[in-house]
Amino acid sequence: MRRMDVFDLLSDAKAHARVDHHDDDAGIVLMLSAAAADVAAAAEYDLPEDANDLPADLRFAIIDQVALLYDARGGDTDRPVGLSLAASRIVARYRGVRMCPANP
């Protein structure tokens, strides 16, 4: 999987997570990278190099996942398990229905 430049998502992610300061920018960038990888894997979607080339709904899924990660920072676990509710619903639209062959 190719690495996407997540810096273009930083201001939107901070606004969605209601972060008004720059103290956590480095941590949010790491969360953006993790969230982009999580969302892309769940959606079975190849990330573009430029975040501006993302579909708007996947862009929002990544940003919402970052808000979940940001809210859970400093908690009892290393990171929340799974995607945010919004991200889960969005990536479900990208996964195709798979037909399993019938058992003989």
C-alpha cells in the first residue's frame, strides 16, 4: 500500500476533533496515518498519494477515525479497537459483496 501525504487532512481533522492548539499536531499526523491505513484496509481501497484525490466520504471516514483516536488518547488501552461508527458505515459501501462457491 502506498503512503498518502496526510498533512492536507490536518486542519480538517483538528476542526472535527475540536483541537484549537498546535501542541498535538505531530500526534494527530501519526493518528491520520494510522486512520488512513485502517480505513483503506477496511474499504479495500488503494490510497492516492495526494489526500485531495480521496473521495469526500472516505476523507470524512479518515477524519472521523482520527477524532475517535484523539478522544481515546491517554486511555487504558493502546488504541480503540475498530473503526468509528461513521467510518464503519462509509467503508461498508466500498466493500463488495462476495459470493462463496457452493459446497459440493
